[in-house]
Amino acid sequence: MYGDTWVGDVDLVAVERAASLRGDCPELQPAEVLEAVRVMAGRGMSDVAIGRRLGLSDKTVMRRRVDMEPVTGPRSDNVRTVSGHGPDVRV
């Protein structure tokens, strides 16, 4: 959008500044907050630490992380294969 340091509406420099824990946290747009949560959680930071840095509650951080998790299919221990049907057929 604005150059090499942008992906869509996300300023990657601002996200890295927020995630680096150096200096004051920059003001982030909603999409940048989500990316910062993703980056910081990927670095092993707790929800509490991420929330403090970004000005969010730890519960809000947790919800943002859950919202970003990929949707998975049914658990394999809850599904049996029926002859002639795929493995996702429940019996």
C-alpha cells in the first residue's frame, strides 16, 4: 500500500516497534494490533505482557489469539470411518 514496509493496512515497522518492547509503544490501527498480538505471541510472550504493552486486557489478547487460530476439522477420536464413506462421516 505505502511501500515495502506495509502489507495491506499493516505498518510492519510500527508492529515491530510495538513487539520489540523498546521505547514507547506506537499507536496502532486495529489490523496492526492483531499483527502485533500474532508476532508477540509467536515470540512466547504471555497474554498479560502483550496486553500491558498494547494497552489491552489479557482476556482481549486471548480472544484475538483464538480468533486467529486456524479452524480445524472434527477430532479424529470422535469420528469413525464407515465402509464406502469418507473419514468425516459420523456414526
